[in-house]
Amino acid sequence: MKKRDILDFVQNLYTEEQVFELEHAIDYATAKHKGQKRKSGESYIIHPLAVAFNLIEWGMDIDTVLAGVLHDTVEDTDASLEEIENLFGRDVAFLVDGVTKVSQARAGMRDLDSYLPQTKDNLSKLLIAVGQDVRVIIIKLADRLHNMSTLQHMPIDKQQKISRETLEVFAPMADRLGMGRVRMQMEEMAFSYLDPTEFKRLQALMRKRLGRSTRKLGIVRTEVERELAKHGFDFEINGRVKSIYSLHKKLVKVGGNIDDIYDLMALRVIVATKEDCYRALGILHAMYQPMIARIKDYIAVPKPNGYQSLHTTVITPNKQIVEFQIRTHEMHDYAESGLAASFHYHEQKSTKNYTKKKRGNGGLPAELQWITQLQDVATRLRDGEEISEDQLTIDLFGNRIFVYSPKGDIYNLPEGAFPLDFAYLVHSDIGKHANGFRVNGNIHAFDKPLSNGDVVEVITRKLAQPKKAWLDLVKTSHAKSKLRMQLKQLGIVEGISHAAAIIRDKASRKK
């Protein structure tokens, strides 16, 4: 990727003034990185230009693209943040500083088996940088994506470490941001380095299977195109092939039998409106026999990362099993690029839209509430609070669920969260006075985890008080923090802390 290629590409994407700023940033970064080489032997500037191009393709705002060009200047050259702020503005300098902090935090990751930073200081830098502006992590994803594509030039031990970190940290983060295409690209490249033998075996197995299925699928596609056109749809249909890493994970679940996997190939139907999605689903079910258990409505109830689509699997008259995904163009763009796509679809692209500290429908959409939770964690770290890695693993990298308040507000929690986690997420006072729970209209035990789609009602009593036993009935670090604070105010946990300190002191003397 060269300077002229990028500037030609962006002519119709940004204003004339913004294109001029981009050219200035490229010239500045080129001068600063002069003489530096990558492991491949190429000039270093190739990398920041590739990062910027990824961000442009994802539809990011100009400040993010400028920060992508400049993201390594402060860490790897004599450039200063003050100089970048003077030349390109405070927002760009803020983003470059955030990316630099994430890079410094990664330096604290000690070994292959541990993917979270090992010190509170490094962890704090990572969380604060990401929590304050989610664009920081989007730049980091663009950076990691290009580094993975050139990983062959690194030593084998570095290939393994970077691939493990990509698979366990950056791909899940891309998924959390709804960036499905980026997640898949990262997973594929990382898996090819971590288990090259299995990767090649599955690649060959997939080729063999697809060779037999492609022609039959083409016939189904033609039939569906003809029927949708007859009903006056504005549509397009394309094929989707399952990724090698997704196949690997699915095979582990089904005991290694590829015959139990029905979605090696799927047909994706993209239509104009949400109503058309449901009309198209009806037409497919009129044409073919649906497998009822495999119909999934992710439009009415999106996945926790915001993904929306209708999924159905049908059996054709010649007994072929075919999966369909039906979505609008906007849903498709979000499925591919996630939060990055929303920068394109929303006119206001300022940080405030994505990091407003409000709950439920009043602030961030449910799929982005984890950003607010990041900010909470970062604030508590700044205040010197101890937070375990277990809590962070659960809160930031685990699977998520959506639950609803009786009023229909949506809340995003980690999988396995308890009713008290919901209560404290709504408000710490509601958690404090919780006396019971109704889930989907039925009484629900304190120690029974919530499920995706549950409607949760908290039954409160003014006289109810938090109990020490509740510490085992909350999973999120947010709820644990609020509960500990309340127990401390009631004088319940100080004795525990004091006793623990005495035991630790005695143990250290014995040594």
C-alpha cells in the first residue's frame, strides 16, 4: 500500500481538507520512520499505511485514520505527543496516546499461557486506554490484522506467542465489537500458526466437501432467486463458507463428525427492509421443509454483540440440507464490521456517543454496555482497588447474555451471571434492598444463573440489607465492588479483611 493509492482511494470518502490532513500525516510518519525496517526487510512505513487503509475500509472517521498512520511514532521514533497535538489536534493525539498505552500494557504479558497483563499498572493502562475511547481498540485491531498477515517473517516462538494472544484476546475483542469479518480473519491466521497440521487437514476436508456441494447449492440458489424476483423483492444472494477455525470448534462440539455439521456452506439473502427479511423467510419455508429447531431470530433478539439476522435450515426435495441467513444491508455491514460500521451509519461520530455513562436504553445500546463496564473497572483501578484476573476474564472476555427489565430495558451481562448481578447493574440501591426475584413471571432463586432473553424483576424491601453470603452470588466485578462497599459501610467485611491480614502476617513470620 503506497501513499498515492490511499489518497486516490479516499477522494470521495472524506472532505478535501481531511484528505489534505491525511497526506500531511503520511508525510510526517514517513519522515519519522525513515531508515526503519520491518522483519520482512520492507520500509517500516508500509505498516502504518496498511493500518490506516484497514481503518478507511471499515468506514472510520478521519481522526481514527490519522491516528492509525501515526500510531507507532511516539513509541518508535523521536515524535512527542505534544508535537502530534500541535500538528493534528487533541483528539488524534489522545488516540495515539491510547494505542501507545495498550502497546505498553502488552509488554507486561509474560508467557503463552497468560493473555492478560500481569501487573495492575499495565492492566490499568490497557483498560483506561480502551475504556475512554473505543476507537483505540479498533486501531489496535487494524494494527494486529496487518501484523498477522506478515507473521511469517517472525521467529517461530514469536509466531506462537502472537497467534495465541490474537486468538485469546484480540479476536474475542473484535467479536465483542461485532466485527465478524475481522474476528474470522484473525482466527484463521492464528490457527494456521498454532496448529498448522490440523489447519491443513481441515482445509483439505473442507475443499473435498465443498466440491461435492457447490453445484447442488447453485441449483437451490437459482430457485430462490427466481422465487424472490417473482414476489418483487429487491435482493442479492451470495454464498458463505464456514471458516476453518469455526469448523475446528464445531467439530470439537460434535465429537469430530463432519456429517453433523450442516452449515459448511450457507446462502446469505440480503434484502431492503426488516419486513422483507420475514417475508423472505416465509417464502423459503413455503419452498422447502424447515428444520424447526434450527430457526433462529436474531433480529427480534440480537446476539450480545449486536449481530442481527434470521437463520433457518431447510431440507430440499432431493434431501439436501441448506442453511440460509437473511438480513438487511445495514445488518450485513454491521455483521461484517460491527462497531466500525456504526461510525459510518451514525452522523455523530464523537467519542461521547460510545462511552456515555448511562444504563439500559437511556445510553449505550446493550451490546456496548461492556464499554461502560470497562470504564468502571478502569476508575476502580485508578482508585487503587484490587481486581482479580478471574473477574476481568469473566467480565471482558467471556460470553455475554441479554436480559430485560419489566419495562423492556436491555442489560448486557456475562454468561452465568446471577439475579444480583442484574440488580446491581440497574442500580446499587436496588441491589442493596433486593429481597427476591421474578424471572419470566416466576419466583427465581438467588443462586440460579440467568439465561439469555430472561425478563428479570427485582423484588425490593426497604428493610432488606446486603449479606456477606451474597459475595458468592455475584459474578461481575461491578456487582462485587458495589456489594463490598455496602458491606464495609455496614461493618461486615472489615473484620474479614483484618482476620486475613493477621493470618498472612503469621504465615510470613513462620517463613
